[in-house]
Amino acid sequence: MSEAQQAHSLLNATAARAGQRLQTASPARERDSVCASIFCPLCLSSATSHAFRDAGCEVRACSHCGLFFVHPYPRGPEQHRRVESGEYPEIELLDCSRRYEGERFYYDRHFDVIAEQCDGAAAILDVGCGTGNLLERLADRVPCHRLGIELNPSAARTARKVAKCDILEVPFETFRSARKFDVITMINVFSHISSFDAMFESLRLALAPGGRVILRTSEMSRRVSRWNQFHWGVPDDLHFLGLNTLDFLCAKYGFTVASRLRVPFEDELFRRSRCRQMGRSGWHNAIKRTALRVPGALRLARNIYAAALGERLFVSFIVLVARSEDAPKSPSGIASVLKRGGNAECQLQPR
Ligand SMILES: [Zn+2]
């Protein structure tokens, strides 16, 4: 057993006990600047601190790898089922036609930059394909084998209809395929998958040699405010990258950043086509319609937001390639936690 595996075993052995303690932690304890019993789900460091709360959930930040994560952190893919069942009323569940319309607006803005990365691909996998608009567009632009993964059954049905390709309803963490993919897309999906180990293992196994992973996800600075977004989508969104977390992920799992485009959220939030994406909240939709009708309103709103909260939250378009060596590097985060104190009583890394 390797040192890293031994570290995992040691930490796993006490996870249940520690998990119990986390469930009963008092609100005052949660707000402590550093809480020794809460471990980062990525690097397992105990140096985590309260960042903000939204929708009754605490979001904490890790001082070691920079990850922001919900606390308590779920231990498996059951979180998706809880969200889909409507257990969290703050999370907006859109019907498929509205979701498809939202995807159309979204990919009107972002499809070209994704398609550029897909040129020449023989096989493409879209993880969390939603109602299938990306796969549908790729059919025209990049003639190749296409496959989608979508856990929501009705979205998967819509995706099969519009994209005319296979859509699997399996957690990506358990996905295995004899076929290898030149491009794997994860558009606004990364933050929903609860096991980093299992996610990166699936990515590595599914990628063809020289293949690319295209991520679209959030990155944020330690100065981020709870008000950078009205709704954070927690706990459906489980974690957000800090500005340096991607470097940690790549070192741990054996990937390299081929390109990264980091756009301030304010430049995305106040785009006209984003405002055309209607949700279920009537008053939100009314604000959007007004902003679209009043000349200069969007620019003014953007400038006010940028002055108060700008350059703290970013949407990033990231391309990763697997490093040529087969095995990922030793998870230095675990080793450093053990070296630092021997008080590593639990880990929240679900398997
Ligand atoms: Zn961490």
C-alpha cells in the first residue's frame, strides 16, 4: 500500500465519527475562523474558514488549496437526487423546455470557443449534457461520434430527441467505456461532482491519448462576497475553485492547463443574452425585462456591481490535457496534512 493510500485509509477510518460531530456543530462553532474538525474535501487540510452562508448552507474556504466548499460536504452522488426531488426550495428547477431555451442562449454566447477546441475530434463526450443543445450543435459543426451523460431523466429524454445520439444516465464517477474520447466537455458541471478522485479517474480513463478536457466553471478570490451572486446554487453546487485551486488539482491528478480564459463575472452577468434567459421567479424576470428595455440600464448596473464587488468572482473556460505519465502524482495535500499535526481525524472525500 502506498503512502497516499495509507493516508486515505487512516482518514477514512475516522470519517464517520467526525461526520457525526460535524452534523452537531453549533452555528457559533461554524463561524469560527478556523475549525480544526472540518477538512477540505480536496486537499484534506484542516485550515479552513467560514466564507459565507447562502440558502441555509455554509460555504468554507481552504487556506491550503484555495477550494471553497459547502459544509457539511456530501459523501456521494446522492446530493443530486436530493436536489432533483425538490428538497431544496431555494434551488430553481426548470422544466425541460425552459432549460433548453436557457441552453440555447448560453451556447449562442459560448459555442464557438468550445467548438474550436473540438475541431478534428473523432469522439466527444459531454458530461452533464442537460437538454442536449451542445451535442445538437456539435452534430453540425464537428461530424464525429457523440455521447452525453445526464442524470436528470427528463433532460436526458429531451437530449436524445434533439441531439440524436446516446445519452447515458449514470454518474460520471462510475462511467467506464471501451471507447476513448478526444474531447470531454464539462460545462458548468464540475462544481456538482462530489468526488474529485473518482471524477479525475473517470476523466483519465475516458480520454484518448492527447485528448482534452473542456471545463467551464467558476473561480473566485478570497475576497468573494456572498452578494457576488444572488443565489449560489448551494448545495447543488458543492464547491468552487479558488484562484490557485486548478494548479493544485493538476499537480494532484496529473493534468496540465493547456489554456484558461478567466472572465470577471460582471462581464458575463450583464450581457443582454444572459438577461434574456428567464427563470421561474416572476420578479427576477420582471427586472430582466426592464433592464433589457431601458437604454443604458445594463451598463449602469454592471458598473455599479464592478465598483462594489468586481474582480472577485470569475467564470473560467479551461482546457486540460493529461500528462503523459500514467499515474497521478502523490497527493501532496494529504502528506502535508499528516506532517503538519497528526490531528487529521476525518476526511470528507466521498468515494
Ligand atoms: Zn484544500
